[in-house]
Amino acid sequence: MTNFTKPNGGPNRRGFLAGTAAVGAGLLLPRGAFAQAQPKKGGTLRVGFTQGSTSDSLDPATFNNDFMFASGYAVFNTLTEIAPDGTAQPDLAESFEASSDAATWTFRLRDNAQFSDGKTATANDVIASIRHHMGPESKSGIKPLLEQITDIRADGDKVVVFELAAGNADFPFIFNDYHLGIRQDTGDGTIDPNSRIGTGGYVIDVFEPGVRVELTRRDDYWKEGRAHFDKVVILKVGDPAARMNALMTGEVDLIDRPDLKTINLLGRAPNVKIHTQDGTLHYIMPMQTNTAPFDDLNVRMALKYGINREDMIEKVLRGYGTVGNDQPISRSMPYYNDDLEQITYDPERAKYHLKQAGLESLDVTLSTSDAAFSGAVDASVLFAESARPAGLNIDVKREPDDGYWSNVWLQKPFCCSYWGGRPTPDLMFSTGYAADAEWNETKWDNERFNELLLQARPELDQTR
């Protein structure tokens, strides 16, 4: 697992789309962009994103890439947002409070929050938006985190009460998730998933899935200090060289995931400035633990000891990263455990685990694409090279970029992936590692882990 800094989750994406001039790590933009202490209104921001697919949809249950995350945050507010200090703060909500056991949560909505068609946001809009992800047929990535809700009810037009099956101290953090932008209730307790009407600072003029989104600022946006650009254009520019060239030539003002092979050269360009900061993004190569041969722990351990992480930091990330340790809680997050033994490259130990699995060698296929992360193909080739001395024969299969997240991720038993992290350990574990998580890409099911996850969740005292 390798960590690389980039904007993490909602607040950073919302920040640059709202024109706050607070751009996170892993993004490049022209020099002088931070020269003004106070942001100026006006102008057009053009953003080039790596990700995006022609199968993209405005249905929030389907959001699974940065192209849609950014578009959604610009048009639809969530109940909460994550502040720079990592705390959950009200967004569309004006306030929220918990019962003493953290099993009942009450959210009050802002009185002045309006949709782009002039209608005021109500409790029924919130309830319909949340329930959209909770139905039995829902495949939404946020669905597992909402299954703890036993009841949602309106207490008047502006108050929503959530009853939970058990206490959850991190419950407000869930509502910053990019799936949970608030849509309008159609009148029967449902939403129109393809509606462009939101409470956010921008409205959609053009939506070409996986190609282009054009946004125009709302003059009547109710949230002060946000939405400074007159227009925002979001482009999918999947090829790293094309993305960097677009920045150099002024076709775009901002890009994500720069090509690390040429990032130092790019940084010397007079019109480009690179901003980095520690984050929670991590690159991974998940193995589905319910599929042979990955259902054998010794096989998985052999592969873990067969990867040269330091080599990848140097050759793939060009030093823009830190060595991970096969768990998703980064050093920048609370509760990071410094006492965990670091897994290092050790071909002899990898051979030992192969023998424990009853094998002298192992042949596996690793599906990869730079759609997973910039440098994923190179990282896969390096993995294959470093694993070979241990008797691990990895066949690197390059998959098409377009459709990677639909046809490879969660489908192939061994592939490349990434996570942007989550604001709390519980949300990270619950989204990607709990047995019933829709995005449990390793298909891991550990009874003790699932028990501990539930036991820790109600604790409101963060010092415990």
C-alpha cells in the first residue's frame, strides 16, 4: 500500500469548486493563484480530471469517480462538511445534536437554504434523498453506512430526526459523503435521480458523461463566502501527458494526479505551481479473499512480502509519497498506530509463506490501468519484477481505462485501486472493510473485526 498526497474527500473538492482558493495536494495550478488573501469573484475555472466515464450519471447512487464527485459537490449541498481541523460542521444543516447514547441524532436545516428553482429545502427533501440509497435494490456505495438507521422522521419542515440501531459517535461525518447531496422530494417520498436542481452554488449548463460538465454560479446562492467563479468547466483528460500539456498551454487552470515521471520538469515551468500536503489517499492492489488462491492467508502474505514498496516510492511516485503498511489509516489521521510492525520487501519470507501454503511457486494475474491511479501500470510491472525471485509469477494484464471501475474493480480478483480516505477510521473501515460493505473490494469477512467495529462506534468521548 502506498500513500500519495492529494485532496481528500469533500471539503477540498468543494473548496476549489466554490472558489475558496484553498486547493489541496496533488493539484497543479498557475502561479499567482494564491496571491490574493481574499478570493475575487468572477472568471472561469477550468479543471482537468483524470477520472470520468461515459457511463457516469447524475444519479448520486452511482457516483464513483472524481469527475462526478466534483460535479456533485458543486451543485448539491450535503448536510455536513468537514472543516480543515477534521471536525464535522453543519452545511445544509444549521446544527446537529446527539442523545446521550449517540443513538438519536437531530439535524436542524438552515432557514435560508434554497434550491436553484427557488424552493426552500425541507426535511422531506432530506429524507427522500437519504432513502434513495437505502432501498433493497440500491447498489449505492453509501448504503452499508445507512443501514444503521432504523427510522427517519420530520419534526416540522426544518428538523430531521434519525434513530439508529446502536449509537454512532461519528454519524454526522457520514453526511459529508459525495453520495448524499440533497435533492428535492418529488412529492411521493422519492427523488428524481437525474435532476439538476440542487441547493449548491452552481447549476449545470452542460453534462456530457465522462467528457465535460459546464457550471454557472448562482447569483442567489445562500451560503456566504463560497461560489466565487462565474463559471466552472470540468473536463475528463485521462491521458497524463495530455493533462499536463493542457495545463502548460493554458487550456485548463487546474489538474489532478500529475504524471510523476515529469512532475519535476513541470514544476520548473514559469506558469505552473505545485501544491502538496499530507493526505489520506492510498494506492492499493486488493486481493479478493473469497477467491482462490487469495483465500489462503499465506498466499496473501507471500505477495505482501514480495512487493518492494521503497522501490515504488522512488520509481513510480518520484518521492511524492510514503510507504504504507497494508491498512488504510494514514499517519495524518487520528488513532494511527505507530506500533504496527512495518512489512518490508523480503523474498525469503515470501518463499516461506508460499511453502506454508503448500506451493513452490504461484501464477496469478494482476489487472491494472492508469485509470486506477497515475503510474498503476508501472507499479504493477515493478511488483511483478520484485516478486519473481520469491517464485511469485505475476502476469500484468493492462485493462482499458474507460470502464475500469465498472468492469474490473470489484469484478477481477486481483487489481489496482485507490482510496481517498475517510474523515474517521470508523467510516474508512465501514465503507471498505466491513463484511457487508458494498465496496469491500477484498471481500474480507473477519468476525472479530466486525464485532470491534460495532463496539467502538457509540463512544462520544474521543479520548477513549
